[in-house]
Amino acid sequence: MTLPTANDTAHPFRDLPSLVAGHARNRPQATALVVGEQRLSYATLNALADRVAAGLLRDGLQPGERVAVCATSCPAYVAVYLGTLRAGGAVAPLAPSSTAEQLVGMAVDADARRFFLDAGVADALAAAGVTVPVDLPVTRLEAIDAWLPPEGNQPAPVAIDPAWPFNLIYSSGTTGTPKGIVQSHAMRWGHIQRAAISGYGTDTVTLIATPLYSNTTLVSVIPTLAWGGCVVLMPKFDALAYLQIAQRERSTHTMLVPVQYQRLMARPEFDSFDLSSFRMKFCTSAPFHADLKADVLKRWPGGLTEYYGMTEGGGSCVLQAHLHPTKLHTVGQPSEGHDIRLIDEHGKEVAKGEAGEVVGRSGAMMTGYHKQPAKTAEAEWYDPQGNRFIRTGDVARFDADGFLVLFDRRKDMVISGGFNIYPSDLEAVLRQHPAVADCAVVGVPSAEWGETPVAYVVKRAGAADSEEDIRGWLNGQVGKTQRLSGLRFTDELPRSAIGKILKRELRDAWKA
């Protein structure tokens, strides 16, 4: 099979397992995967994926059927992912941070044919007294050899249709019950093709410290393997260990969420590490503040690209921060071929320069939410010509140059006394106070105003300011309708595994 080249972004469809197999034939000893002391060549990873595919086909897996996997990052996890795809199945990667009930519920909702998990997940299920249904076979990754066919076993070829599901990713659950998001092979092929402009190739070394169940991670791992590079996985993020690995492995690419950038740049020894091998750094999943972007650009070699979009797909925006240093307060411009529009609460497009909910359309769109047609319909918007868009729930406006300026998620907007208050505006001011290391503003019920904004603040070490000191300072900086009615210190803000602040938890904690 002829592999695509960096200048051939219109190449006919190729599925990821076939691309990996091509690298295994052409460059069998090239390193594909590094996890701690383990280093797997393309030949080794491909052979392991073959055995997984053969085992699933032996057990009766049919095209499009799901295989659930829940574990920390390890070589067997990657092999299960590739092997499932090679057998024609789709992967349902689940978050180990979920409750035991959620984990089993998602596996059942996915109609999984097999459930791969590791010791940590198995122990958590046992401790909670939650059992997996008897008709869902479970395989422990630590003991996967006992399930796998013998070495050298190859699966019967499966011709993968671009429309087949690639994965079923469950939403983080930060806003309620997780929903299964169906993404196709065609969608992933589009990501692989577009990755060429970011310098992915056979010499790529991508350092990953986010979990494999997250789309944030997959948008870097998939192109790296597709283009024949090396993926270096950290099962758990640690800022100092990250810097040590980046220097040792001569990393060229990385995907990090904002809180990880924040912790890395705060390390006192950051500037002593040789990070000159980096060509491109990526960020997505949570608000990436302009001052942090500026610090990364100043002190960390290589380009910096921020992606704005959703796991559900639709439209996305890209900010090449190294090329647009005066636009760091934005999330960039719509990606090529992506149609981004803004609508009001009645579903009508807003006038130029006005704020509205972001909706997007592109070739990278989810098929829908698994078994939830009503939720799928809620997430869709159609223009007068009948074109389908995906709603984001985010409020933003375009500046005069076509860069998108985000405000907040619509549900996080506080309506106090009839006035719209964007928490992100207040958070931006709070971060200017020298005693504030991190913060989050949420709306809580108010008998007088309907809703009122309150803040949680992580105080800098050694700061002597009181809660009332900081609240009083903030209220002196903002308009009368924006003033905080309360402020509390907290040791840390609750976050998901990919760095999103769990504002629902903060609202619940305040009301409690």
C-alpha cells in the first residue's frame, strides 16, 4: 500500500490499522511506542494488534460492534485499540475516573462485546461492589496473553468502510450523564490528513500526558502513528517528569491542556531543560489564558497551536499563536473548510460583531449520540438551506479580523437582575490580583436577583489577603451589576482528567 505524503492531503481514504501495518513492513524496527522503560517497534506493535484482532474475530466480533476499554495508558491499551479497529470494530474508551456504576453503565450502553480493563479499574469495581453483567466478557490487560491467540496469528482481512464507527467516546459528564459520541473512520482520516501541516512525519516524537480515553489525546496520537512517528505516553502527568522525558526523548510535538502548561511553566527549573527539539505544541479542552500563551511563546521553543472545538465535531477554530501574537485573547480563525456561525436564543444568526452561540459545520462531525436521537437533535442546528451544524453551547463573537473571542458556555452565563454576566470576564480580572493563583466564578441562586456571581479562589502561597480583601478589590474593578456577592478560598479547583473546571460541582458545593 502506498502511504500518503505530507504534500498529498487529498489522498484516497486509508484506515489507521492499514497505515500502521505499512510502517511495520517498511520500517519494522522504528520505535512506535514508548511507555516508561517499554519501547515497542512498529513490527512488535503491529503483531500485537494482529493478535488482538484475530482474538476478537475468533470470538465473533462483527463490523461496527463495540469493544470497551478502561485503563491507564500502557502498550496493551494501544494494541487493543488498533486491534479492535483492524477487526472492523469500534472502540469505546472509558474514563477510569468515572464511578463504578458509570463505568459499567457506559459499557452496557455501548453494547460492548468485550470489556478490557486493568487492575486499578478491577479493584475499584470490586471495592464498590459493582459487577459487570455476565454476558459481557472481561479481559484484564495484565493477563491479556492468556486470551490472545498464539504469536504470529494474523486476522482474516477486513475491508474497513469509511462510514463505519471508529470510536464511541463518552462525554466527560461535567454537565450531566455522559453521552456516547459516535465518530467515523472518515472523520479520523480527515484529522490524519490535516495533521500534515503541523509537521507530523516519521521523525515525529509526540509526548502525551493526557489519558487515552480523551479525544484531546487521540487528535495527536492518531496522526503520529498514521505518519509513522513515535508516541511517548505518560500514564500520569507530573511536571518535572514531563520535562525530563521531553529532554531525554527529544520530543518534537506535544498535546497539553492549559492547567498542564500552567504547572510546567511554574517549575523553577523549567528554563534549565533543553527543549530545543520541539517543533509544535498543541492545546485544547479548556480556556487557555492569553498571559499563559505569551509565557509559553517566550520561554518554550517551537510553535504553539490552540484548537477550539468539540468532541462532537462540527466546526473548529485554530490559533497559531506564534504567528498571531496580538490575538492571544482569541481562539483563532475557523479551520479551512469549516463553517462557523453565531446564533441567538431563537436560532437566528446574529448581526456582524454581535455575540451569539457558536455553531459549526465541517467534514468532521459526529454521526450522533449513541442511542439518544433526542439528544442528537438538541445538538443540531440547520441553516435556512438545510445544512446541518453542531451546537457548542459556547457564547462568542468574531472580532474585526475574523478571530473568535470566547466568553463562556451559555449555561454558565449568570443572569442577575436581568443583566447577562460572563464569568470569564470576572475571572480575567481576578487573575490580575497578586494573591490569586487560580479562580472560577459561578452563578448561584439569589432571592433578590434570581442569580448572583460568586467566586472560588486558590490563593498564592504566602499571600496574606483575606477573602473579603480580594472580593472588595474585585468589586472595585468591575461594574455594579458584575459585583461578586461572595468569595471563598479553596486548596484547588475540581477538574476533569483533561483539565476542565467542574463548575457544576462548585455550584453544588456553594448551595450545600
